[in-house]
Amino acid sequence: MTIRAKLYVAILLTVLGPVITIAVALHGMDRLGDRFDEVQQRADQRALALDLKFGVTDFNGWQTAYGYDDGASRPRFTRSVRRFRADFATARKELSDPTEVRLLREIGVRFDRFMQLDDVAYAALGRGNDAAVKRIFLGPELRLFDEMAVRSEALARYEARGAQATEKAFNDSREDSRRGLIAVGLGAALVIVLLLVTAADIARLAIEGHRVRQ
């Protein structure tokens, strides 16, 4: 390659180098931003699923408590149910893929039935029919709780797997961005070497020309 060609290539790469570096950096930042948003969304969904799982256990526990303390814990039960209803409504808006929709529907059907039986049990408690209350709580209500617990656990595991997959994709994108920046850095180093070689050739020719003129 002639010195003139080397010089032209060096000038071209000097101009293109910063443009390529900026383009690679912006592309990497954009991908990482998208991946980070997905990680955050998945984390929120996992937290919501865990709230549902806790809520099922919580309101069932307070129902059992008010059945054995003559209704004293009933206000705690109703507050727990309100929290669960709020979390469940949020989940139905936020979780929309087929598996999520199916599990939420199954939980919802059993929850509605659970609350219908709770009304019957609470009415029996008001009449002093403790035997009927315990029969409901330890029979159909316990089965419904188990079914809700199994499905809320399945939802929590599903969201956990989704969160882990998204976190892996984020880490892979970060690694790809790092490799891209390293490649650009190596390219910049080659440009510098080419400029130094070209400068050395020009200096050599200048010295040789000066000697010839002498």
C-alpha cells in the first residue's frame, strides 16, 4: 500500500471511528434499556404472584381464627380479603399470557366459592352453630384453600421462571454490548497504529528528500 493510500485510509477511519463507536454504544444502551425494563416488569409480576400466594394463606388463616374465637378475628379476616381482592384485580390487569390467565381464572372461581361458603359459615356462627362452622371450615373451605394455594404456588413458580429468563437475557445483552465496545476499541487501536505507521513513512520520506536536496 502506498503512503498516500495509507493516509487516505487513516483519515477515513479517523472520521468513521467515532461515528461507529457512538453507534455501537447507543445501540448497546438501547438494548440494555429495553432489557432492563423487561427485568423490572418481570420482577413486579413475580412480586404480585407472591402477594397472591401470601394472601390466600393469610385470609384462610384468619378465617380459621375467627371460627375458633367466636368471631373476634372476623375484622382481620375481612381486611385480609380486601387486600387479596385488590391484588387479584391488579394481577388480572397485569398478567395476560395464557398460562397466567388460566391460573388466575381457576383461583378466582375457587375464591368466589370460598367466600360464598364463608357467608354460610359466618351466619351459622351467629346462630351459635359451632359444629356447622367447623364442618364447613375443615371440609369444603379447606379443600378450596388447598386448590387456591396449589394454583397460586404454580403462578409464583411460573413468574419466577419468567423473571430468571429475563434476567439471563439482560446479562447476555450486557455481555454482547461489552464485546461490541471491545471490538470498537480494538479497531480504534488499529487506526492509531496505522496513523503512526503512516506518520513514520511520511517522516522518513521527508528526511530522505531533504538528504537528496543536500
